[in-house]
Amino acid sequence: MIRFLAFGGTIASVRRSGATEVTPTLSGAELVQSVPELAEIADVEVREFPPIASFAVTLADMQTLARAAAESFADGCEGIVVTHGTDTIEETAYALALMLPRTQPIVLTGALRNPTQQGADGPANLLAAFRVAASPLGHGLGPLVVLNDELHAARFVTKTHTSRVSALASPGAGPLGELSEGRVEVWWRPAWEDYLGLPDSVDGVTVELVRLAAGVEETLLRAAIDRRPNAIVLEGTGGGHVMPPLLPALDEAIAGGIPVVLATRVAAGPNLESTYRMPGGETDLIDRGVVPAGSIRGHKARLRLLIGLALGRDSHDLFPVR
């Protein structure tokens, strides 16, 4: 049996009467009925969640999905399919990778074209997701994002275009498999581990995310520090660099006991750790006490911190991600 956790998104969005725009409205049962081929793949059990736009998804929602997935496997389900909006599908996938051990398939899917548009991709994506969830090849891969007949690992997947059906990609890694003529093909398997554990709650844990750019002022960084968060994630330039005018504020944050994790805003590649020696270069930052994020971007480093800190882990033990 495959349990379908219907969570909304473009795949479930249609026009309400008198409107020209769409909102997440279709139930999971209606989505299943729209793809009769699903009955040929597995027994499907639908669990409905209130439809939600993915830009409104919170970490608490991700925890709800993680608990629902754990319960589903405890109930004997062979796999799980989650429908989700593509705005934050990569974050929910990575949060699930952090909170759940890598066992049976968890497949997230969605759509870039809603059901009212020509060439709507939702039905094909849903069918592909169920094929992956029902396949023995889907085991041991961790949460996957499956759209456009491609399988993407949670750690690397990101949205690279606002509206194309090929919007989901894994820069620097590529998809780990595909579907061809309905067959699931897996080309490589993860050699890393993301799993940390499922916290009882993340209430009270705050992690700020600040993105840097040429000539940026220290205003946002200072505002983040003033909030006294549990940690700050910076998305620096290049291999992980910070503008020199921001260094005094950075030093104050670290001296004040706020861990600072530095990711890179570049789409692919890990932080550098031993190449450049200059104020704001990576070796200087590490000497100041900054922790390099490793091979994940800032929004996923933030999730790793939120979940890790809620589990009582130290930021230095969580990074760099190799």
C-alpha cells in the first residue's frame, strides 16, 4: 500500500467561481481519481491535509508531515507520496531527510502548470511519483523530489525557474535517476547521511538567514543579531566570503555567543576552506569562528540548524556538510 499525503500546491489549484486566478482546492481523493492508472500500480490510501500554498508552509507543517510519514511506515505502508507546492518543496524534502531515517520511499511531487492550463504536468508527475514509491529501487534513497520524470535527492534539489515544467534541478549533482517508458531507473545512490532525528518541538528555536551582495550594508545582519537568535546563517559570495564592512558585526555576533554558519549563494559547489587569505575570505572567517556550511545552500543550512539545535546538537557538530 502507498499512502498519499495530499498537501496542496499548484497540482491541486483550480479557479474558484468568478475568479481568474487559482487556489489550492482539489482534494487528494480528487487527484487520485484524475489519474486512474494509479490503481494499476498500488493500493492507494489518501490522507487529506488542509490545502496550503507552499510559500505558507512552516517548519511545524514539515514536522506534521514527518510524523505522518513515520506513522504510515509503522502502519505497514510500502511507500509515501506527498503533493506539495514547488516554491518550498526542496525545503520540505530536506527537512524530511533530516527528521526521518532513510528507509522506505518518500516521494514529493507537484506541478508547475495547474489543472486549468494546457499541458498541465500534475497528472504525469503524480503517476511518476507513485511509480517511484512502489519501486524497490526507491528504497534507501531518502526523500526524493520527482517531477518531469526526474528523481532528485533532497540535499541537492532546488527550483531553478519560476514556471517551466523543468524547473526542479540538482545543480552540481544532477538527478539520481529518471523514469523512462514507465520504468524507474536509478543511476547513483547517496553516499552521505542527512538524518538527525525528529524533535518533539522546534518552538523557541530561531535561526536567521541573511543573504549578502556586493556593497551591502550591515543593516540586516545587525537586525538579525539584535533578535538574539540561536544562530545565524549567512549566504556569502563565491566560495563563502563576506564583505569587510560587515566583519565588526560578525565578530560581535560570535563574541556574544551566537553561532554563525556561512553558506555560499552560488548554485553548486561546497564552501572553500583553505584557498583565500584576506579580510572576509574563508580562512579569515574560519579563524574568527565562523562555521562553513559545506555542500548545502543557506535555506537548507537553516533547516539543519533549526532541527539540530532542537535536538540539542551543537552547530559545530552539524557542519560542514560533506
